[in-house]
Amino acid sequence: MKIIVMSDSHGDVETVKTVSTLPADAIFHCGDSELSLDDPLLHNIHVVRGNCDRDGRFPESLLVQVGDKRIFVVHGHEHDCKRSMLPLYYEALEQQADIVLFGHSHLYGAEMKEGILFVNPGSTLLPRGGNEPSFVEIEWDHEVEDLAYEGISSDVNTLENEKKLRITIKNLQLETIHSVEMKNYTRKR
């Protein structure tokens, strides 16, 4: 499974258009798009309301199931994410989230806390901290490798499922800025 996450595009239609056309099982925008809920660009994107969004019809938060992951999405301003991750962490526990997506700070980053992955994709238009404009791809899968030795049955050669989670922060030229992969990632409930 693969999801794409962007945030804080602040009216930059071209970037939203480019990122939203990339192949993924789901695409998320963590707020401050400054677009209307009716904008065709947002048609297939899960979007929450940021503190700069004027269209009050956007939801403040979303809980979306993608594959076997529960994804909780907020902008972050109502959880005071610039000062502490604690309110967002407690909300993630209440929502039983596997992955939490948020923006607001315009700083990209990813952090794992007690099996919950917290990801901020940064800003596609106005990054802070000397960073370049960015978005994030998160991929997870269940691969079974089959050792194909002649004369040995395939069920003897099948390795156990290995769960992988990959977080890739990319710039708008689709180049990798940072990437991390975790093996045997599972959320303990």
C-alpha cells in the first residue's frame, strides 16, 4: 500500500495538481490548501481544514482506513503541534490510529512513538527551517519470498511474511530528500 501526504500548499494549485496525480492508494492534504472544498483538484484527496482555510466545510479531522492501517489526519493547530506532540499523541491513542498525518509547522519530519507513526510532510509552498518544499510517500507491504529450488515444494521454501514500512520525503522535482525503512513494523493495541 502507498499513500501520499502533502500540506500547507497555500493556494499553490500547480503543486497540488502535480502531487495529486502521482500513483497511490490514497492521497491526503493536511490543511491550508486555501482552496474550496468544491475545487476539482481536491476531488480524490482526503483533506482537512487548516487555520488558513476559509471554506468551513472541510472537516477538522479524518479517520481513514487504508489497507490494514487506521490513518488519523489533522492540520495540527488545534493540537498545538508546534509546541508539543503530546495532545496529538493522546488523540491518536483515542482514535486507535496506526499513522497520524499533520501539518501546520511547515517542517517535515517523521517520528514513531509506541508503535504510532507521526508524519508531517512539511509545506509544498512555504517551507521553514531552510528546507525545500516537500511532500511524503508512505509505503507498507507484506512480501512473501519464495525460494524456487528444483524438487522442493514451495511451502517448504516460503519465508514468513516480512512487514515493511517506508517513509520517503520528496521535493517537488520528485527527488528523495530523506528516506527510512522499518522492518517488522506492527502497531500494538
